[in-house]
Amino acid sequence: MHAYSTSTIALPSRSSQPNTPEAFEPALLQPLSFFPAGAEIYAQGEKAGSLYQVEFGAVRIYRLLADGRRQISAFHLAGETFGFEADTTHHFFAEAINATGVRVFRIASGVDMSRQLLPLALKGLTKAQEHLLVLGRQNAIERVAAFLVDMAERQGGLRQVELPMSRMDIGDYLGLTIETVSRVFTRLKEKGVIRLLNLRSIEIVKHEALHNMSE
Amino acid sequence: MHAYSTSTIALPSRSSQPNTPEAFEPALLQPLSFFPAGAEIYAQGEKAGSLYQVEFGAVRIYRLLADGRRQISAFHLAGETFGFEADTTHHFFAEAINATGVRVFRIASGVDMSRQLLPLALKGLTKAQEHLLVLGRQNAIERVAAFLVDMAERQGGLRQVELPMSRMDIGDYLGLTIETVSRVFTRLKEKGVIRLLNLRSIEIVKHEALHNMSE
DNA sequence: CGTGGTGTTGATTACTTTCAAGATGTGTGG
DNA sequence: CCACACATCTTGAAAGTAATCAACACCACG
């Protein structure tokens, strides 16, 4: 893991916090690690043992196949916590999507964190299982709709939704190619369900319609 | 949840136990609940609060879309534990696949089980995330290969693998139709990778080849 | 104002699903 | 123990959805 600098970054206000900030004890004294866009936070196979809380920016968690195919299993936005593992090894990669600030909590060996970690693990498990339904049984438009609904909810349910990640990231999260993602965005736009304010932010015009599409 | 009888079932030896029995404290005095094939153990939306340990048989955990599409997120075999949830409500359905014996542990309110539950939750999370890679990025033959490798490992890595579930269940786990599952089995058979001893048990002839296919 | 990276759109291909018969297996009753 | 009947599974042909291949457009950056 390569943090590019610590503690000296101007800390943006957390006004853009999600509506369900995770309640992991902040220990606000932890220094802030800064990762520029694309920087690796940890790698599969690396020794685990820390928790990471996103302060600002966004993180992708993913796995690779031997031939380079990638599956992003989760995105983490401001306020969310990640990095806990079933054993002492990381089973996934974690990368900053954009310039991202992360508080790193090293878990002292011998300290039992299960009481704090269990709710996070269970929530993550439910989310992963729900995403299985999306990948296993939903078509392209349903997948994108489900993704947009989820992003909207995590950003407080506002009409305008920021997508900090590229089309490639979205595709690798939804099990689609970038072309298919792009075409679905176009279709939703043509149907008047969403508007593209710019590449990385959309407005949900017909919230109800989008929700129905995602089932 | 409808248990059909308790405690009076002849308990089969657990010789067919997986190679990694889960270490949830057995409290062996718990009566055994019996569920015939297809019986519901709990339903989505029901109040949660118990843990379930499979004694014999097999269980499917799944979710439904409004139009009936089903995604099985996990199978649980003898020795495995399921039923823990992020909140007080079940987010999934659990059904016995075959005649199944389950020990039910009601978690007394106020008792903190996090220390016991966290490892199970984390293991489940890792498994679910790995399955995301299969559903999101692998084709039909790779999915079936990954499934067979997983089933083989959970049954001790023997050549012969029992598949307690139907093709429909396998399809709903792998995000495929029964026809595609069947065709892939046929292809693997023709390639000499597996042999079908009968519909519900296969022999892995070329273990290496199967492992490579699953990546 | 170029230039490289990212995103969109179009045409074609490939894989899986769907629809449709058959075949095989299992369980039951005679 | 056998025969029938319903379930499940397999196989084939056609259709549909997403992937791939290929240009082109757009945007951010130097």
C-alpha cells in the first residue's frame, strides 16, 4: 500500500455524506491518508489487518481473472468502511477511483473488534447477495437501473446523482461492457428517465420508472 | 417456518461432512428439526433471530424478482451454518433441497454472539464476492466448472461429487437456464472432463482441466 | 490548439435463451 | 417386481441480447 501523503490535505467538509453513514468508531485522531486517482490501497494477497474509512472520494474493490477480466464487487463512497477480511490476507484489490482520503485504522493484534465489525460484515454480505441477483438474473437495462437507484439512495435520494467512476468501472461492476453501459444510458436518456448533466453526473427525472426497471 | 418433526429422526452419521466443518459452537443438545424436500425453513420478510446448522441434507438460500426469476445465492451442505442477518428481518428465503436435518439455535436477545458470528459472516462475504466474479465475468462453461470445483472441495476433494440439487437449482445459482446447464454438462462429458454416474452424482476425471476452465 | 483518454454509436458476431419435442428417471400402485 | 405416470433432464432449432470490432465524437489536459 502506498499512501502519497498524510495529514496535510485540506479536509473537505463531509456535506456530501451518504444518508446512512457507517457507525464505525471514527477515532478522529487517525491521520488521513491520501490516494490519487488510480492508486492502489491494498492488493489481493497482501497481508490484511486494517480498516479503511473513506473520508472523501471513492474506492473500488475488485478481483481479476488470469486473462484480465475484472469484476468490481463494491464501490465505497464517503463515510463507508471497507478492508475487513475473513483471514489475515486480502482477497481483493482496493483502489482509489479519484483523489481519495482514507482514514486507516490498524487493528492491534489481540484486540477483539467483532462487536464493531459484525454489523459491517453483515451489511456487506446482504449487499453482495443482492448484487448476485442483479448479475445472475437481470438484463442490461435492469442492471443499470439498479445501479443508479443504489447510487441515488447512497447520496441521500436526491435527483442529481454523482457517478465518480468511469463507464469501464460501471461495466465491471455490472458485468457488462462499456459499450452496453453507454447504450443503456442513451436509451434511458431517450426515454426521458434520466438526463446526463455531464459524463459523471446524471439527473433522475422519472424516479418511479427507474425504480420499476430495477424491479 | 414449519418443522415437520423434531428429535425423533434417526441421525445419519456425519461421515459425508465437508473438509472444513464450521466451528460454530454446536450446543449438541439442540433438538434436530427435520424438513422434507422443498420445505421452507424461513421466508424473506420473516423475523430473524436464529442460527441454523445443517446436520444432513442440503439447503438453498435465494431471492426472487417480482416476475418469479430466482437467484440462489448459496447452497449449504452438512456442517455449514446459515441464517444470520444484518437486521432483525430475513432478507432471503431458505428451503430444504432434500430431506434435511437442521439444528436451530435461537439467539437469546441480549446475548452477544459477534465473536462467533463474525468469522462466519466474513467467510460468507468472501464467498459471495467470489461468486460475483463468476456471475459477472465468466461464461457458461466456466461457471459450471467453478461450481463443480467448489462442490468437490466442499466434499473433501474426492473424485466423486454428489450434487444434491436439481439442474434448475444449479441454473438459478449460476445465472443460467436449465438447458444451458444441461448442455454444458454434456460438453464436459464429451470432452472427458467429467462422467455422469447418475443425474445427481458426477465423477471428475480431469481435475486439472476442470480447474483451469474455472480460471 | 493539439493530443490522448474516455465515451458514443454502428455493424456484425457469438453466446445464451426461448420454444419445442423427446428421452430418461423416479416413485407409486397394482 | 413390473408397469405406468409425472418429474426432470436432454437435445434441437430459432430468436434475442450483449459482446466484439470499428469509427467517430467529446472532453480534459498540457
